[in-house]
Amino acid sequence: KKSKIIMFAATKAAFSQPLSRCARFSTRFMSNPKQMLSVATIFTSAALFIAYSTTNMLKHSTPYKYSIGLIQQSPEMQELLGTPIEEGWWVRSKRNGNLFYLGYSVSGPKNSAKVCSVTRTTMKNVNILHLGAEIDGKEVILVQNKDKN
């Protein structure tokens, strides 16, 4: 019974104390919509800048340039998509050692496609292990290398 009374007294004392500086700031901040909007705008701008920079960096990488070149020069892709074949805006990537996994979209006057590329890079060369595209649910494989190295 004594421990309940002590716990009640400690809880009451904690809540009766004035707000700390952080609590006062957050209470004031949360009540001001202009400040909330400006902070949200700053964070959104930073996120968009990072996304744009990352995508731009990937589009200048050797594996991306090599795979998009093969897509744009492929007679099969030109027939399915039409010409010119345009690059999409987003590039998704994953790197595992010297393997690069890229995913991006391309489009032409007739259709659009999602492209998947697996590339092995070394200091001197780029080797595409897999290059495929999905067009209207149909998979088109342009390069399938059985390299196990």
C-alpha cells in the first residue's frame, strides 16, 4: 500500500513540474502551421535533391550507359516500342561486389517497358549477364549470359 502511495505522489509531482525547454518549443512549434510548413518544405526539398542526385549519378554509370545503349540499338525493342526509345526518369539499383542490378523504364511511340539489367564490372570491362524487358506482361530477353565467375 505504501508503494502505491509513493508511486502516486511521484507521478503527481512529475506532472505538476513546469514544461522543459524542449517540451515548450515543441508545443509552440506544433501550434504554428507556418513553421511546420517551412520545415516540411525543407525536408521534402532535401529528399528530392538526394533522389535526383542519386538517379543522375546512376545514369552516368558505365553499366547503365551500356545497357541503355543495347536497348536502344536492339531491332526487337525498336519493333516493339517504336523509335526513338526514350529513357525513364527513375533508376533503381543494387550493388553486390562487382555485380550491378539495375531497373529502369524506357518508352517509345508504340509502348513502354520495364528493363532489368545484371552487369558484372571489372577495372577493364563491363559484362552484361542478363538484360531483359517486360512489355505488356511479356518478357523479352535480349542478353542471357551463363557466366558463373
